[in-house]
Amino acid sequence: MKRLNQHFAGTVQSLKSGISKQDRYGLAGFRKQQSQIMMDVHQEVRGDVDELRDMISAFKGEVFRNEGGLDPLDMALLLLLLEDMDDLTLWIRSMVTHLQQI
């Protein structure tokens, strides 16, 4: 769970960094340089999001495999947390797509 949370924080940080770069290079006016830099940023964030979604899916599988060893309330809360993280990854992915169109 700790590794999942660290990767989630890293993904959010990549998004934040990407937005900052886009703002910084958007003001510079060098369209070709801006386009390449933003493409790199978007690919990095998308890669982080894809990896995070894989981790979430694997963690859900672990929860279900250990179903008998977990308290039902703990399992329900853990699954809700994982679903929320998964929803946020979809939001991050749509934000990256939106940023790419700007």
C-alpha cells in the first residue's frame, strides 16, 4: 500500500510539473520547442498513470485473494479507496488529454 501511495503521489507531481512546464513554455512562444517538451511531459504522465492503474488492479487482486484473512469492513474500505484512486487516475488521464489540446 505504501508503494501504491508513493506512486500515486509521484503521478500527481508529474501532472503538476507538466502543467508548470506548459505554462512556462507557453509564454516563451517557441512553438516547436514547446510542442516537443509538452509531448514528452504528456508521455511521462501517461506512463505513470498506466503504471498506477496496473498497480491498483494488482492490489485489488491481492485484496480478493486474501478475502478470508481480512475483516469485511477493512476489505470494503480498502476497495473503496482503490476505486477512488482508480477514478482519480482516469481524471488525470483526461486532464493530460485536455492539456495536450491547449
